[in-house]
Amino acid sequence: MVYKNLLILLFTFFSVGKTNATISDSIPSDINLLKDTAEIIRIIEYAKEVSKVDKDSASSLFIAAEKASKNSNNEKLIVISLFEHALFLFRNGKHEEAFDKFQETYNKSIQNDFEEYRYKSKVHIGTIYMIKSEYNIATEYMLESLKYFEKQKDYTSASGIYLNLTYIQVEQNDLTTAEEYAKLSYNYAVSAENKKYQSKSLLNIGEIFFLKHEYSDALNYYKKSLKIADSINYNEFKSLIFLNIGGLFKELNQLDSAELYSEKAADFNYKNDASIYTIPKAYLLISEISESKKNYKKAEKYAFKALKFSDSAQVYQISATAYEYLSRIFAKKGDYKTAYEYKVSSAQINDSIFTEEKYKIQNELEAVYENNKKKIKIEKLAKEKEISKQKAQRFEYILFFVLLLITVVIITGSLIFRQNKLNAKNKSIELEQKLLRSQMNPHFIFNSISAIQDFIMNNNPIEASSYLSDFAKLMRAVLINSSDNFISLSNEIETTEYYLKLQRLRLSDKFDYKIIISDEIDAGEYSVPPMLMQPFIENSIIHGIMKKTDGKGLITVSYSAENGFLIMKTQDNGIGRKLSEKYNNSQHKSKAVDITNQRINLLSEKYKQKITFEIIDLTDERNNPSGTLVLFKLPFRKFNNT
């Protein structure tokens, strides 16, 4: 697995300028009563200077300046004080409070036609959406702001926006677009003669090459970034560059070079230079390198340093990793009791983080599901109303022209009616397809959540913690895939593997699974409907494998090509459908068959491509049931990732 470097792509617009240190000499004792514009501006500038050393005092000053500006009834001054207060909150991680202030700035800027602050606040609102992983709306806000700053030839701001857009594309795994944005960011930084943004952009380009496993190019861009940072003594960023270079050499197994650069990254005072993330990550990297070199004493020392640092800064994810490293180190030293204690500590931190996220995600999923249902119903009613309106208008049209030329009117009306009927049918098909997916996806996700909860409660929580990341990946994949009729085959395979792995864990390894991909298949090139085979895999587990008494279950999922078709199969060695129906004491008919038939019919009708599937009951040499095979045959369809 590629070592995960730090990719710092967030930026803050409009950096604090240098202020006069003697401003404090003339600060009035009762700021709230101020109404003079120049005096209030001086208070804001002083608050910005104080924020570097005393955040509590700075906060009080910003609040007072904002109140004074509102008393002055000067709309431009109010907007400035709101914006600067929002920036202060944003830079100190208070994103929700900052969001409200930026929104207030944005609204007032529109009311008073302050175009500059309208877009300054808008791009920061987009940045907060980006931090919250709401990438679509974040991109929309940033692209709208980008047009303004490009028109104003504000190349520094344009460069900063492209830094953020690069981050979004990396998070969405679109490295091609990310590289394009990073280079645009660099070009704008050059035009603005902004060395800091040049250094950041070059580091980002290097990191994109790193993620593409093109290590030579990555190192070249890292060194270019470092050269610029050196030229302006940009120490806080040099620490990050050293860390990324260390991670690259670690990936190349050049441990001495990796250790050298990691120690350079760690050799900064984070209060003055490096961020609270860079230093502990550097300690962890040194610990990992030392462990690889079997220098357990040094590995232990730096793991403890990372733990102490991250605990004091309340960076709990890093604390959990440090405990994990310590557990591994002490196990290698033969001290299994201490290793176990550290493993428990790591699991407890991860579990607390996961528990908070779990309930948040569950609530969000329920809200998304309900909103989707309402949206689909509204869309359907609107389309039906529009269709009814069109029919009424067409009827009037026919009545009007029937007096002039009845034969021509009948032919024309017939053609129009037929065309509109086809359009209405296609729109109805699209809505029905969305409804089917909205029914399937929450059911699938909530079942997966229940499976993980059961596993955590009924098994060893230390072992369970290592698989929580698979659950998060599965959940994210299902959410992303749920909005599309087709996804890439590679995404479908990845989601299927996460699902099988979690089910296997839940059932205490009652079955094994295999995923086979033929050599002629390029999984990233072709697309398939999402979760087409998942209901049948679920049936195999519940109705076939769980009731099996003779030996261990096996589920085989395979993908191959045949005469221009993609063949997808899922096969189990369970008890078979007939015996399963006998156990259920009913003529059980899986909803998976009905739903899949509906999906296939709708997709085939819309895209004019025939999709077929069949269920085959398998038997052994004695004609006894030996499992079930489900086979899908789909025409090859290119995946379009734009």
C-alpha cells in the first residue's frame, strides 16, 4: 500500500497583512461606543495582530468591532467587520460559526452591491462545504467565484481557488483533472508572483504523481517546491515538504533517506512553523522507519513523542495510530501484555470516533432517503402535470385546425401524440428507475450497519476495529453509486468485495469467497448497473450458506467476456433453492428476482440494450442439490467518467 502523504490543499484567502504594532497605544477604553469609521478599522487591524498571540482577546476585539460597526450604520464597515470576524473564526477551526458570519457578509454584500466581498465570502462558504465533504456545492461556489477573480485579474485568489479544486478532485479520485487544476493554480501563482502559492501548487502536482506511483516525477516536483520555499524562508511549509519526501523514500524502501527527511520535518517548532498535523505525522513516520530497521528503542521513543504531541493537541486519529504502533513494537519485543493494553487503547479511540460518526451517518442517510423520495414524487407530479397541459394544448390545436384541413390535422396530431407519449414514457422510466434504487440502497446500507454492530457486540472489539474502515468505504461507495444508472465495473467489484468481507466477518467465517476477473476484462473501462448481483449474493448467504451443515460455504463471483457481452456470475455451494423452500415451509419467492426483472426491463427499454439473467439450480453426480448459479449477460458499455 502506498504511504499516505499529507496533501495540504486547503487555503485561506486574503492573508492577514502587516499591522502597526503601536495601534494599541490609541485604543479607546469603550470600543462599543465608537462610531468613527477610521477608529473601528484600526480596532479590526489590531484584533488581527493580537490573534497571532492571544486568540481570546482577539475574539473579544472582533466582537466589539462588529458591534460598533453596526452602531455606526455604515454598511460597508459592517460588511468588513463581519468578514474579518468570519476569517478569524475560520482560521481557528470554528467552521460552523464562520459559515454563519460569511453567509451574513454575503447577504449584506448583495443588498448593498459590494461585489468584492460578495465573492470573497462566497468562496469561503464553498471552502467550508469542501471541508464538510459536500463537494458538488463546494465546486459550484468556487467556480462562480473564480469567474469574478479572473475577471478582476486577481491571480492570487484564482490560484487559491484552484488549490481547493485540486483537493476536491483528489478526494473524488479524478487525478487527471486534479493535475490540470494544480497546474492552473501554479500558472496563476506565477502571474501573481506569489511564491507561497507556487510552492504549494508544485507540492500538489508532486503528490498527484505520487498517488499515480510515478515516484521520480513526484520527487522532482517536491524538490522544486522545496527550492521556492527555501528562497522565501517558508518554514512552516518546508516541514510538510520534508515529510512528503520522507514518505516517498519510505515507499521506495530507501529507509536511510526516508529517516533523514522525516527528522528534518520533525525538527520544527509547530507553534511557530509547522502545523499540528505535520509534526506528529513526522514522529510516526520516524517510528515506522525505525521499526522497519529493527531499531525498536527509537521506534518506541518516537511513537511516544507522537502520542504526547497528538494528545495535547487533541488530534485523536493520530493518537490511535500511535497506540497501534506501540502495540506492534511491544509485541515484537515480546512484551505481549503491554502490547495488548496499547491495542485496547487504540481500539477504544477508534471506537469512540466511529460511534460518533456512525450515528451522524445514520441520521444523514435517513434524511437523504426521505428527501430523495419527496424529490422523486414532486418530479413525477410535475411531469404528469406538464404532460396533461401539453395534451390539453394539443387538443385545442387539433380543434382549431380541423376546420381548415381535417386530414392534415389528424396526421399531424397523431405524430405529435406519438412523440409526446414516447417522451413521457422515457421520463416515467427514469423516475421508476430512481424509485427502485432509492428503495434498494437504504435497505442495503442499514443491513450492513446492523451486521457491523452485531460483529462488534458479539466478537473481540480489538479485531473488529481494524475492519471499520472497510465499512466506511462500503458505505461511501454505495452512496456515490446510488445516484447513477451505470457505474464503472471496477467500482462495482470493489463494493461487492467490501460487502462479502463484512458478511463473512458477521457470520464468523462460515463461508469463503472468491472474486475472479478474466484477463480480457478491463474493469475500469466498462460500466454496469450498480448492485445488480448484490441481492442474489445476499440470498446465497441467507438461504443457501447459513443452512448448510456439511462443510464450509463458498461463494464465487466472476466476470468474463463472451462475443461482445460481459458475463457476471455468482455461484454458491449451499443447499439449493428447493431445499431452502422446504426449510422455510413455504413457496418462498425472493424479492430480488422481481426487483431485478423490473430494473433490467427498465434499463433495456431506455438504453435499447438487452440485458438477460437466469438462475440455475446446480446438482452433483447423484443429482442432489449442490448450490445455485445466477448468470447475467450484459452488452459491453463504455464507462464515461466525465
